[in-house]
Amino acid sequence: MKHSRGPLCSIDVRERTAETEDIDDVLESYIGGRALGTKLAHERIPFDVDPLGADNRLFFATGPLQHSTMSFTGRTSATTVSPLTDGLLSSNAGGFVSRNFTGTGYSAVEITGASDELVVVHVTDDGVEFEAVPDLEGATVPETCEYLEDERDLGPEHTAVIGPAGENEVRFASVMTSEERAFGRGGLGAVLGSKNVKAITFDGDSTREVEIPAVQMEIHGEAAQAEHPMKAQGTTSVAEYANMVEALSSYYFDDLSFEGIDGISGDRVEEKKYKKGTCSSCAFACKLPTRDEESGLETEGPEFETLMAFGSNSGVDDIVDVMKSNKLCDVYGLDTISTGDTIAAYLKSEDEFGNVDLIHDLVEKIAHREGVGDQLAEGVDRIHDDLGVENWSVKGMEFAAHDGRTLNGQGLAFATSNRGADHMYAEFYPYEYPLVGEEDAFQKEGLEGKPPKLVELENLNAIKDSAIFCKFSRDFLSEERIETLLAADYDDLLALGGEVVAMERHFNNQRGFDRADDRLPYELPDFEQGLEEYYAERGWNDDGTVPDATVDGGSAAPADD
Ligand code: SF4
């Protein structure tokens, strides 16, 4: 099996030390990316860790395909215990940092401890440097990127940065890379903020040979030639269809479609797109640099999920207003989905849907934990009672779009996901819209026959996150191609994906998660039966826990902090 190459760089920001550890034995079994990060986290993070304490660890990891020049591989993975969900969680980001990460020669970088002053950690193929940056306290993401470019000659393609939201430990703060791409979900930015790390930079020329077969050039060519709606509209190409089939959450989940869709549709986004946008080496180029000529506002996106959270779910029907929300989240370092949904909860409680000035003000207040922003910075799960609204979250994470009340398999997927209500964990929704061929499609309604497919998709995505393939490679990656690229049997890969999901679940079980957490804020037909089928397919216990014997090791040692 192909796997990433290079040792682990373990950085303690409290002690200002960096050690190199050979992890070839782990890499041979765990590919790279999410599988590698999950295995290391399961072994090295105490089960009872405080996500915002010094003993939590954050692992950045690359995969074998980041050593290639294939389309759909411009991504980097990160794993930690989330301050939003309180469970083990991986996130991955696109942009351009993946190749510079690989250039350091490490397969993974671990950040632990907590610094007594604000620092930037520079990781290179020649060692690690700690730079105290007290003047960057409170700096936005663009200000921090500008500093690193001017003072260190390290452009955004070298950097992973937090904004004020991360410094202020907003539970859904993101880590921003390449300035506008995000390790978005789960509050990784707050974890870096709790360690007083303003940024990590990656630089080096170290290349390690990972032989990638010729099929990568076929995929690259097809990605370049393909006529695909995502090339013009990115993920927003599905917006009108989602609205038509009533899968577009609106007005803090009170409605399933939005009468103002025309103002925030994929066509509106395409009208604002002013140039091509992509990630490292990717000929598919689905990103969305947008500009409003009238106001001069420039941003990247919004993607479909942001259209939902700051558009339909907040009662906003003007694309420029959503672009501004998107921009503010990028500037302050916030996950657009959790931020938009949390603001939508507040708008519902105040009967202020559509009040765009209030929305933009709340984004700033959340990032700085000012006034009501301090409360909202905790996320929907922790504040819904105070606001007097329903708890639209799973395991503490706010909902992505592709509403499960219409797409019932995606609903079950939101419930079982180890990282909560996130659409990319299993990605069931393409099979129910459907965005796949007729032979693979499912009816939207009901759960019949869906639990085994859900297990397969969760396992497959765990492998994609480990190799690391972008999920939007869906139409270009057959089973045979995955086997060829990773030099491994497809069923063996799915089994490894299942092991990754089980490790996450096992870690979370030790923190008290069980079946009671695999819950939705709405009823689905035959939900309990679907859940039982899912557990049975995985060989888990009926209470949603993983039998101990199926997962090796783990860090039962208590945390110091
Ligand atoms: S498909 Fe889009 S998001 Fe994925 S790597 Fe290519 S440009 Fe980036």
C-alpha cells in the first residue's frame, strides 16, 4: 500500500522543543492524513483531555498523493480533540500549503503544550524555529499573512493561521491556510489559540519518492477537459436543485426551501466570479474567487454551505450580503457553517431574520467575544436553551445543508458521524438527490437498504481523507483507479477506513459518547432500526460503543491539565 513518507515532527510549544520520531511502522498500516492523525491521536492524547488544555495535541498530516502532481490532491489533514464536539475530529483544507508541508520532509507535525507568549512556529526541512510575535495579538488572518510575507518571505501558500476568533477560543474558530481556505469544522483554530500559536509555516525542498502510477495523468487530463457545473459554480451549483426538492434548510431550520433562492443561487455566485480558482495541481479548479464591482468587495466563495447558513437559514436573499459574511468569517478565522447557524439561532430568538447589519455585526462580536458574541461563541448546543430555540446540532456541531428531513439517508449519516452534523463525513446526499448514476441512486425517503451503504461511504471517505483525495474527485475515481493509485485492494482499503472510524468512535466512547449521542432533532421513519442495522454492520455494540478488543491501544493516561 502506498503511504506518506517521513518522520513525525513533535513540537512542544511550552518547552520550545522539536523532536523527530521515526513512525514508518505506523505509516505502513495507516497511509497518512486522517488515518495517520487518528492513530497518533488515539495513542498520544489522554482520553480525558481538556480540548483547550495544554495536553491536547493537534496533528497536521500529509498523504502519499501530496507527493504527486495529480488533480484533487491539494489538501492537508488535521486531527485533534474538538472544543466544539468534545470528541476526536479530523478536518482537511485545500489551497496550496500541502506541497510546502510535504517539502518539510515530515509526514506529520504534532503541536502540544501551551506557549506563555504568542508565537509563530516555522517548520522547515532544516529544523523548527519559534518566533515570538506579541505585536500580532488580535491580528486578522490577512494582517498575519501580510506580516509573514513581508518579514519572512512566506506567502499564504506556506501558512496555517488563526485570527482573533482562534485567539479568543471561539469553539468554531477555523485555521486558515492560503489565506482563504479553512480547516473549518470543529474549532481547530481555538485549539491553536489555546496554545498561543498564531501561525505555523511550512517550507522546504525535501522530496521523498512515492511512485505514483500513470493513471494520475489520465485523471488530470479528464479533470481539465470535463464539462462540469462545479467548474463554473463550485458547490453552489446544487443550490437551486436542493431548494426545489426541499433540502435547503431555511429560517433556522423552520423551512425546507427559501423563497429568496433566486438572489443567492449558483447563478448569482457565477455572476460575481471574476477569475478561476483552484488548489495545488488541480485542473478541476472548482473554487470561487468573487467580486462585487459596485462595492469592491472581494472574497472566495460563498460555497453552498455558506449560502445556506448565512443565506436561507438567516433569511438573507442578496448574494452580496452573503459574500460579506463569508469574507468576515475568513478575515477573523471562523467556520462559516457553525457561525451562520449560530447567528440564525439568535435571529430566530430575536425575530430578526434578514437583518444583514445585525448579522455582520454579530460575526465581529463572536470573533472578539464581545457582548452577546461571547455567548454565541459557544455554539448552538451550549446556548440554545438560553436563546429559547431548538438545538439544531449533533454532538455539538451545527448542521450543514442537504437537509436530512428530506434526504433521509443523509439524516442518518448526520446522526452516526463521529464529528457531528457534517455533510462530508459520509456524503450520503449525492446518492439521494441524486448526483450519481441511476444504478447507484437511492430514493430520498426512508432508510431501507441505506445503513450498509452508509458504512461503505464513511469508510471510503476515511480513505480519501487519508490518501488525501479531494472529495470532489467523485466522478473521476473508480474503485479500480483507487486500487491502482494506492497499490492496495479496494476491500482492504475500506476495512482500513472502518478501522479509522472505529478508532474515532472508541476514543469518543472513552469520553462518554454512546448511542444517546447518535441523535437528530427530528424524527425519521424507522430511525432506531436504521441505527441498529448500522451498528450491526460495523460489529459495534447496540449502545453505539465499540468493543474494546477491536481497537488497539489508546492513551488512558490522565491529562496533566
Ligand atoms: S476539486 Fe476543487 S476543492 Fe478539490 S482540490 Fe480541486 S480545486 Fe480544490
